[in-house]
Amino acid sequence: MHVFHLSPRGRDSAAGSSSRPWATLAGARDNLRRLRAAGKISGPATVRIRTGRYELSETVQFNHADSDTHFVAARGAKPVFDGGERLSGWKIGTRNGRTEWTLDLPDVVAGKRFFRSLFVNGRRAPRARFPKFSPDAFGAKNVLRVGEMLEPEKTGLGDGRDTFRPAPGDISPKWQSLPDAEVVLLHYWIEERLPKPALNPRTGWLTFARRSAFCLYEAHVDANGNRELARYYIDNLFEALTEPGEWYLNRETGRLHYLPRPGETPATTEIHAPRIHTFFRAVGSVFGESGDRIDMHGTRHVRGLNFTGLVFRHADWFSPLAERHLPSHDSVEHYDLPIGGSPQAAIAVPGALLFRAARDCAVRDCTIEHVGLYGLEFGYGTRDCAAVGNRLHDLGAGGIRVGGADLDGLGERRTGSIAVTDNHIHHIGRIFHQGIGVLLGNAADCVIAHNHIHDTCYTGISLGWTWGFRDTITRNNLVENNLIHHIGAGILSDMGGIYTLGIQPGTILRGNHLHHISSHDYGGWGVYLDEGSAYIVVEHNLVHDTKDAPFNIHYGHENIVRHNIFARGRHALASVYRVEPGHFSANFFNNILIGPSEMLYRGGYRGNIASGALFANANCIWFPDGKVAPITNPETHAKEGHPAKFTFQAWQKTGHDQLSIIANPKITEGRKTWALAENSSAIKLGFKPHDWSRCGPRRSSTGLRTRG
């Protein structure tokens, strides 16, 4: 193996030796290409990277010529690849009685530069916004609500608009910076960024340069037949620059404004503005991608490109055109404006570290922090790759995304056999609130295990990408021993700790610990099998303290749900939202269900839950007050002849839970695991205990990976 060296004090024109190291990542790439082309080296090469800060002013591009290269931190080193520039030269003044720092940036005036993120002393600073929304349980309450919409009778999910009327007094015609602001809609399971708002002072209507993907309601109709209109906040509004820690960049004057926090001074405060969105792109050549004349199955992959022990810090975000990335289950045709955001899971947002058409590549023990997009992406045509032992936090979208072509796509663009293990992913969705901890779209034979995911605005782990019962690429995936908690923060609806979509034969959700999951409106489930989920095994999971049921299935068939503990779901302990004739949604047995909860089982918007959708039996059920909560169908279904409520005894007479027992399972709750007594009635009934202390990252060769 050939070994080279990188140092902030090196020179790219040097030999790359220990005494004469190279200086930059791009320089190392170029030098290795020349050495290989000249036949001076062959086979794998390692670049050992010394401690220091390596500035990145542009994205580093890798291709198949860079295969078999390992960029690794030298022993004991802490190299940082920094996409930001430290700003200096601040002027101190006042604004509305507060201290204000300003900095003039000529490149902004010249149109050569604009940034949407600012990082102060290692913390993401919020842009000036109204009201003071923040992506957490407290700040999520600071929102406005759409006052009026055009054609309110159009309630179809895809009936998006580029116009609404604010409630009286919410938006002032005196706000001169409004055209450069963005209105961020929060509704259903997405956020949408609507740019260039224009207020008509005569009519009071507000129009935008993009339309919403979804209609302007908050969510689906409630049990009483009512609908609220969507929530929103206004981002990047100069007139809202009022609180310490906020900032605003004027695109016309190039002046950057910052209101310092108490104790901050220009001499002691590090302020970084990002210059890039993506640190590197490792992309092979696929048929049809470029003008290269290659065989349909002759992909030139990036192979064996690995990164270990590095820090990637400070990168910006942008609002991608979602239409380019729409999956097969969405249709937004016949509109003359682009949509304001992704229709699900921030699918249009790429990774700040990106692999496509790659084989045997890995990112290990790295830190990805203070970025505006997804942290890491294994995109189309990627196989046998891994993300292991990384820490990802303060991310604009989600943590790690995996996926390629669907059934209709070119086989060379399909993705699979990806390992996502032992990563710590937290405080994500800071910009694109629908970002997911680990998103696996169209991909097969993957392992998502021993990850620790918390403090998100939406789902923890998501698998699958096809609504309904069409066959899918997504299958044979294992989701095991993950620790997932404090998910959702009450910001969006229709979400869960672990979420699945579509037929997924061979997929197993096993031994995960999920707790404290909260949606805004409906949702907030633990394990959530959404539309068409089928042939999935859900076993040995510990799920507790959820807003809605710890286990929910929308509709699907022939899933197996066994040996789980589902406890303390506020509204129910298990639910089925659409009952379909002709098959059962899940075989639900040998589980432990523990209250308190408003309901034991809950039906949804269609069908009678007692008809067999959730075939329940041999479960151990326990409510601390001794009274089992009822089983319910929605009251609105009573007119269809479905009983609105069952007692447990009446439920058993319908054929359910006939072998189940009502008994204290004798569980001792611990911080890392819950343990059953040896004489537990649940064990006698057939429940198989699991050790949830194994959830989360495992030990590495360098020590104990954080459990946060």
C-alpha cells in the first residue's frame, strides 16, 4: 500500500511524503491521479491527514479515477474540513436599543455570494424571523396561521396554491424586506418554503414565486368534520431582527447584521459563514448520464473510496426544485409553478457528503456538523457501502439517506447492501423540518442497526417509497437495536419513530427502543406501518410514551407483530387506520400492552377494527388502575353499522384476544432497558424478553461511542 500525507502547512506541489506533505483534499486527489496515470503507483493508496483546519471554498469532485483511496486521520489527529469562512472586521452600533454588529460584504452586492446560514461560537444562529419559531417543542408554538384560502372547497391533498390571505394584522405592508423573505408552511407531514412573498395592500392577498405542493389546510378533516388552515412563519425578515443571536444579510446592500448574545464581543466570538453546500461528491459514470459512450451495463464505479476520522463542518443550504426528484407515488403535473418543497421526507434535498454509482465505499468515525442539507447520501447505483460510527448533528435536513432507482429505473441505478450502523444522529431538520434520521427509499438488503437518533422534527427511521400494493425494490432490510427518542417535537403530523411504506418482503424491525414521540396534529406513533406495508416482521421492540399509539398500521397485509412491549400511548396502544376486506393487516400476538391510555385498540377512518384487520391474540394486557380501556371505532362510523366502542369482553366475543390475559407483566423499568421478572405471566404466555441495553452505538476500537 502507498502512504501519503496531508497537512495544513503542506504544499500541493510537494511529494506528499511525511516530510513534504500535500496541503488540500483536492490537491491530494489531483496528485494521486497523476501518479496513477504515470504508472508510478498502483493499487490502494492511503492519505494520512494531520490535525488542523482545511478550508474548502468549493466542492471536491471524485470519480472512478479516485478509486482505492483511503483518506484517514493520522494517529491522534483531529483534521477539520471547513466549508466556512471566519468573518472579521465588525462595526459596533445599536438597533432599537440593542447592540448590533454590522459587516459589509462587497461580494454580496456584486452577486458573487449569498449565504443562508451563520454559525456563531459553534452554534447555528437563527435568521431574523417572525414569529420566533424554532425547531423544538417550545419554539414550534410560535407560528401564524393562514387566514383565508382561495377555493376552500378544493380539499384534495395536491391542491396547492401560490396565494393566501394572512389573518388581519399578521403581515404589515410596511415591511420593506418582505420580498426577500420566505414563508415557511407547516402542514400535514411537510414544510414548504414559499419565496418572494408579495402583499397586495388593496386586497390583502399574499402571492409567491412557488406554489405549495399540498393544499393549505393543516391536516385531514378531524372527527367533527372540521379543518384548520396551515401554520406558517416568516423567515429572513429584516423587520423581525429583534432578539440577541439573530442575524440578517441584506442582498442589495451586502450588509450583514448580527445582534450579539450577552457576553459576546468581536474579539472573543467566532462567526463563520459557509461558502459551499456540499463537501464532496463521489460519482461514477452511468449510462445516459453524460455524453460518454459507455455500455448500458458498463458503469464506471467509484470503488473503495473511504473517509475515516475526519470532521466536516460548516455548509449552507438551498431550496432545490423538488420536481426533479419526485418519486413515482407523487404527481404534481399540469401546474405552471414549481412547488415549495419535497412531498415527503425532504426527498429533494441531497447530502453534504454524496456517493453515487459507488461500490465498497465508506464513511467511518467522522463528524458531520453545522450543515444545511442531509448529512450523508448513498444515492443511485450505490452498493456494498457503509456509514459506521459517525456523529451527525445540527443538520438542515436529515442524517443519512439511502436510495436509488425504483422498479421502472435502470438496473445500474439501483441501490442496496448498505450498512448504516453505530451512528449518533441528533438535532436534525433545522431547516427542512421533514428531514429523517435515516431515510432508506428504494434500496434492498440494507442494515440499519445500533444507531442513536434523537431531537428530530420528524420521523427517526423511514423505509420504502411506494404507496399501495405495487411491488417494490425495498426488501430484505434489517432495522435492529436502534435507540430512537424525542422524535417530532410536535412540529409536523403523520410521523413515527420507525416508518415503513409499501410492500417489503423480508424486512425486519427488531429490538429497537423508541420513546417520547410527538406530532403536531394526528400521528406521533412509535412503529408506523403506512400505506401498503406488507410482509414485515415487527418483533422485540420496546415502544413507550408516544402521543398516539406505540404501534400503528394504516393499511397493509400479512405483517407479523410479536414479542413487543407497547406502553403508555396517550390515545391508544395499537391502531389500524384503514380496514380492508379480504386480508388481515397484521398478526398481532405475544405482545405486552401497558396503559394508561385512552383506548386499548383504535380504529381509523374506514372499516370496523373488529373485522380482523388486526388479528390479536395471546397478548398480555395491563392497566395500572385495573380497568382495561375500551376498543373504539370512530363515532362517525356508527352510521355505517360499526359499533363505536367495545368493552374488552365484547372485543373477545368478536374473535380477538381470546387467549390473551389481563395481568401485571412484572416489569422493572430502567434507563437503558426494561426487564421482566422470571415469573412474569407474559413469559408464561409465550412472550420472549429482549435486552434493550444493546440499543444504540457499540464500542469501537477507539473507545465507547457516544450514547448521548
